[in-house]
Amino acid sequence: MRRKITQALKSDLVKVSSKTGIATGVKLAASFIVSKVLAILVGPSGIAILGQLSNVGNIIQSLSTGGITIGVTKYVSEYSDDRAAQQKIINNALKITFICSAICTIAVLLSYRYLGDCFFHTEKYNSVILILGSTLFLFSFNSLITSIINGFKNFRLYVIINIATSVISLIATIALVYYWGVYGALLAFVLAPAIVFFISWFLVRKELWLNYRFLTEKFDIKSVKLLSRFSMMALNNAFVAAMAQIAIRSFITGKMSIDIAGIWDGMNKLSAAYMLLITTSIQVYYLPTMSYIKERKLLWKEIIKTEKIILPLTLLMFTLIFFTRGILVNLLFSKDFALMKTVFAYQLVGDLIKVATWIISYTMYAKAMTRPLIITDNLFTITYVAISYILLNNFGYGLNSVYFGYIINNAIALVVMYFFMKNYTSKNHV
């Protein structure tokens, strides 16, 4: 047992995680402080409203990047030995991001009243949507810069930008929520990522890959085709995931109350915070590594090796979280969120299964498996919403219904994707 732990700690995955650990730690701490501030100053209903903007904003922001950021990381890493091909990917990514951002900006500015009425049922937050549309250029180019840095495996810059994002988000949230409550929380969500762009640009302004002639150059059809495969996957994922959360939040609000929906959103925020420790490692190490591997059998060996490292460490972390759940809720939220303590076990079980599924799905991203990934994303998003709705409305489990749906759906997804990937990697070449 001791030998296995020692081997895990010496693995490349853990080494990379340790390099990005400072940024992850800062982001985690900032997320916890933000959760506490929001819990005290805006309460469960305010967090539910912020969750609604977060879902809508994620769709719009994904559209503004063209959904190519994961593809950029993959190909910048994959073409590390071919500088010309690497630069074509970057130049075309810059062009695609510029065009998509322009289209989305115009669309949001023209339809902000409709979006406000559709998602918030009030004109009170229309100005936030206007600001969101106006800052899309800054957000999308910051996301692209981060994905390029990740592809180059420039961990120093990656860490600096992520720390800056966390600190600015924290300061903006505390200041704006203090003065403007729920409106301030929404404003902080929109402004913080845009502000970070100026830091990112300053750090990379002298990098050789930052070619300002990209707008005057013609599209490289091969590069566009490669990136478009990731665009379809990422945009589909962003859309269906956000719509699923909007639907489930609506189910909970209609069946119970907006405060209960806020408790569900609060649990989601906490889950996203501790899952950050895992997703950062997967994104920074695993995606570029799997992109580089050519042999399918080696691909399967890397999946199994990663599962053996990640899952025991995740289980250990989740066990600690479960036994300290009372302290965490009291520390990070307020007494209005006491119900969260009763759903921790279900959330953690669902999250553990989700981690195992992520490792497989990120392999599908790394190998640009567009059709299988879109099919599985859509299928298991629909089943998650359907199972949650059925349990919520027919079995009297209350809020637990959503968590039971989460566990059942993730378990089915893991089994299906495991056998799919096992069959895929049994063949000879990628």
C-alpha cells in the first residue's frame, strides 16, 4: 500500500498538479470566501439568481470563443515539433475568436431585453446582460490566451493568470455585493473575467506566437476543420449542461421554492470548488498528454493509470469532506443553508462517479471524437433531467430526488463510456 502511494506521488500527474497547486489553492480559497459573502449578503434566493446568470453567461461566453479552447490546447501541444502548423492553429484560433465575439456581442446587445425577460422574468438585470455583451471580446480572448499557454505547458504563466483571475473575482464580488447586493454579485460575475484579460495580454504581449497580422491572413482550411470539431463538442456541452441546470432549477423552484433551489445551487458551487482540485490536474496534464499519445493500447493504459491515481485520492478527499460537512457549511455559508448538510453524501457519491467518467470523456476530447462525445453529452443530459423530474414529482424524495437522479445517471454514463472506450482502444492505431 505504501509503495502504491509513493508511486502515485511520484507520477507526472501529481508533479504537474503540484506546480499548479498554488493557483488552485488560491482559486479554492477565493471561491470559499465568495460563497460565504454571497450566503450572508444575498441568501439562497440570490445564489439561485446568480446560478441562472452563470448558466446563461456560460452559453454566451462559450459561443463567443467559438468553443475552440480545448482544441487549441490539444493542437498546440500536439504540434510541439512543428512550429509552422502550431502557428497556423494559433492564428486561425485568434481569427475565429474575433469573428465569434463580434457576432455574439451584436446579438446580445440587440436582444438583451428579451434575454432578461426570458431568464430572469424582470427588467432589473437587463443592464448586467448589456455589460456581459460589451465585455465578450475581453473574456473570449482571455480564455484563448489561457488555452494557448496550457498547450505550450507554460505553467508559470498559467499559474499567474489563474491567481489573478481568482483575486480579482474575489475583490470584485466582495465590493460589488456589499454595495449592490444581488445586482452586484451578477455584475462581479460579468466583469472579473474581462478585467483579467489586460493582465493576460500584458504577460504574453512579447510572445512570438502572438501575431497581430492574424486578421489580414486567409483562413487555413485544415486548421479551421480541426478546430471546428472541438467547437461542435464544446458548444454542445456548454449548451446542454447549462440548459439542464436551468431546467432542474426550475423544477425545484416550482415544486418547492427558490430558496431550496438556492441551496441546490450552493451545493453545486461547493462541489465545483472541491472538484477544481481534480479538474485542474486533468485539464493541465491529462488533455495534452492524451493528445500526444498515438497508440490506442497506450491510450487505454494511460486511462487506467490515471484512474488508479485519481480515484483513490479523490475518495480520500471526499471522505474528509463528508466528515467535516457540518464545519464546511457553517464556515462557508449561513444558517439558511443548513439543509445542505443532509445532501452531502449523495453529492459526493455522484461526484466520485463523475470523476471516473471525466477521465474517459477528456480522452474523447483529446482524440477529437466529435460524434460519440456529442451523442453521449446529449443523451446523458436528457436522462439526468428526466430522471430528476420523475423522482421529484412522483416519489416524494424532495430535494434528494435531484441527487438520486445525479447518481443514477452518472453510474449509467460511466458504464456505457467505459465499454465504448475499451472497445475503441482495443484496435491498433488512433
